[in-house]
Amino acid sequence: MLTETTRIICLCGMVVILSLMLVARIRSEKKMTAALRGTNLAEFSDFLVANSLDGDVQVIARKVSDLLKTGFACEKIIFLRKKRNNLELNYYHGVRGFNRRDFRINHSRDFFEELRDDFRPRPIGDLSGVVPATFMEELEAHGLDLFFPIYWRDNLYGVYFVRSSIYTGSPAFRMLTASLAQSLSAAYHIKWHETKLSSLEQQLITKEAELGEQIGSEKLDGSSILELVKCRNSEEIVPRVIGAIKDDLKIESVAYAYQSKDDTSNPRLFMDGVEMRMAPPSGEVFFRALKAVDQGKMCELATFAETDDPVGEWAAELRKAGLECLTLYPLSSTRSGLLAWRGNPVCETTMKRLAILRSHTVELVDNAESYELAHQLSFTDALTGLANQRYLFKRLDEELSRAKRYQRNLGLIFFDLDQLKVINDNHGHLAGDAILRQMGDILRKSIRSIDIIARYGGDEFCILMPEVDAETCVKFMHRLKTGVAESRFRIDDDSLEIGCTVSLGAAIFPQHADDPKSLMHNADMALLKAKDSGRNRFVLFETEQS
């Protein structure tokens, strides 16, 4: 049995150890704060917005590496760039005495699935089992302890391995690092599209030359089509494509019925050179006409106008407008279209010309739609449909500027799900994803129309609330915490329901901070207090609530 003196000595020893741990944590957080303060958040946000979609990928990659070294105190950095089926060393900093081949690994499907989880930095231990043991040993030997991927949709572009001298466990560090990763990922993806578009332009030139040889007659002037290669709006491209066809084939007038991107059930109608005004065909008539026209064939409108059915009535209306011919002309791989025209008869030459133009129209619109999706996804979280970190930075700067200008409050709430890792371990990651998706639905129903919700990685979310004071913010956090705790989350095809809780932290401008960086940091610190106090709690900066 321990004597009273021994117990006192043990207790004192535990107090000393805990005190040393607390001092180390405080020093680490002070170091992190000092490092992050070296990064101008407004400039950081402007950089992300201005360069992710339109900037030079090499400039952005260099800026990301510089920010990792200066703003994030990364004393060691390795960046592996994907080349074909391998990841190879592309950039390094602070790492000495290695062979480049040591950092070359095969790009396996399991590796990619692990990387695409999200953009946040994670411990390299998460890669055990999906990369060779020798590669893990190499990373550990050089002191690298975190990784984050550079990818977009199904395209992997590279992965960073880093070691930072500041505290890397805070939501603020993870969010800012994830924003860097997402910015570079978007830039690589747009570069991929630009390369694809350049290839398409060359294909068009080649096809134009081939067509001239095939038909042995007047050469097709593809210049107007070539001008559309870099058009990035799938709806704006429609009249320009049809106008290019009209010019290239010397068509006098044209009417084009097609499915829009937003409402494929109700077709639209574009006309050029048609004097009579016409309404678009109904969805039923449009789809029946699509079935009536043979694939890859052109026909005289008179053959349809003679039939006594809705398609015949629409064909008769087109004829009354002076149009003579009709053919299938899909707008993209998923959107159908019908082209009617006058001025170039149904013949083999016209068919060949239209076939060439049609194949490239599909590629042009597909690329424009893909670019639009990339632009949309650059501000949207794919899993929950909420805004992402980049959008948060953009709106935080805007809303804080507005709050300063009109002398109003602005609330920022950080929160995450308690014990999501336990749920993933017990029920699988699909269960965790299901909870995150349902959390997005709960949040959308809980906020005002002027509030902004964002998911910035993993189980971490934030809410930007214009014109709220501390009291209103506290009431909202209490309501959200209670609402989540009382909800049941469906997983396993709705056969199982489980509960979940959240911890929240908030800070108010100008009460707790007067700039974006400080507001984020203070809300982050409030969240840490909420989690340290037992979870399922909410904390207003400097004022604890439960």
C-alpha cells in the first residue's frame, strides 16, 4: 500500500507532467498563431479566387509551396507529381540525403481511394497498407508526418508530404491547408481542360483538311467553329454553334430545337434567318420527332408535314416558316437536338459536312459543361452540397467588409461532429458519409437565408451569420446543438438509425475580433474549449455556455 507521502509525490509528479504538457501546448499554439498571422487572409483569399480557375498552374504551385514554408511553417516538404501510372518527385524542401527513386511509387486504385477522402492534411499512418512499406519507412526516416492530395473528381495530379513546426491539429490549420490544396487542384484540372481543348482545336483543323479531300469540292471554312473552342458557357455556345453552321454550310435560315442544361424536359428553340416567329415544340412533340428522324440521316420536312399527328403539325409549321430539311443534331452526349434549315439541299456532301461539324459540336459543348462543373465544384463540397473552404474565405472577406462599412455585427461559428471516427470504425465510412450528408440537410433547414454554411473538410463545418450579436449567436448554437442531439441519422439503407452530437465554438465581430484571421482563430479556440470540456457543448469566445 502506498504511503501518504508516496501518494503526494505521485500526485505532484502528475501535476508537473500535466503542467509541462499544457505549457508545450500553449507554446505550440502561440507559434501556430504567429505563423498564420504572417499570412494576409485577404490576399490569401484573392489569390485562391483569382488563380484557381484562370491562373498559371506553375505560378500557383510555386505560391502554394511558398505559403507552406512561410505561412504554415513547413520545414520539410515533398511533392510527388502524377506521371502516367506513377507518382514521381516534383518538388522538395528541407529534405537531404535521398535518392529520387526512393520517392517514386505506383499509382494504385487503393492509394487513390485513400487520397480522395478530402483535401485536409492527415497523418501519413493513414496510408499504411496502400503504399509500399519501404516508401512509408522513407517518409518516416525524413521526418515527414502529414500528407494531403491534389486531385479533382477522378483525376489525381499529385500529393504533398510535409512536416510543420507549428501545431497542426487545429481546425484553422487544416482548413487553410485544405484551401491551398483545393486551389492547386482546381488549377491543375483547368490546365487539363485547356490541354484537352487545344487537342480538340488541332483535331478540328485535321478534320477540316480531311473533309476537303473527301468531298473534292468547295473547302469547308471551319474558322467560325474553331473560334468556339474556348467558349466555356454551354448555353451561350448554342447560338454561336448554329451560327457557325449556317455560315460554313451557306444555309439561308435555320431553326434549332434542343434540350437546355437546366430543364431537359422542355426544349428551347433558336432561329437565325427565320422571319416568322415560332414557339418551341412541346416536350412530347420534340421527343416524338427525335424518334421519327433516322439516326445520321437527313430528310425533307414535307415527308413529316403530310402526316396527321403532332409531329406532322410541327413540321408543317416549320415549312410555313420557309424551312425545308430536318436532321438529328445532338448538342452534347446527353442533350438532344433537331436542326431544320433552308438553302442547302439534302445530299451526300451536306451530310458529310454536317457529320463532321456535329461530332465536334458534341465535344465543344461537353467540354464547356465540364468546365462549368469544375467552376461550380470549386465552390461546392461534393458530399454535402454545401459551400466549401474557398467560398467561405471569399464570403468572409466580403461580409466583414460590409459589417465594417455599416457598423454591424458578424458571427462566425465553427463546429464538428463528436466521435465521427468511432462511427466510421463501427459502421464503416459509408455510414459516416451518410451522416455528413444528412447534417447538410439539417443545417440548410436551421439557418436564415442570409447565412452561409460551409464544410471545410472531414466532419468540420462553419456558419457565417451576418448581423447577429452574441446573445443571438448563443441561442442559435443551443438550438442547433439540441436539434442535432435529438435527430436520428439513417445508415445502412435506412435499416439502422444512430444518434450524433456536435461541439460548437463562435466569435463575434467586432466584439471578439476585427479582422478575418482573428475572427477565425478565436472561433477555432472556442471550439477547442467546447471539445475539451466534454463535447456536445457550445462555447462563445471568452464566455463558456453549456
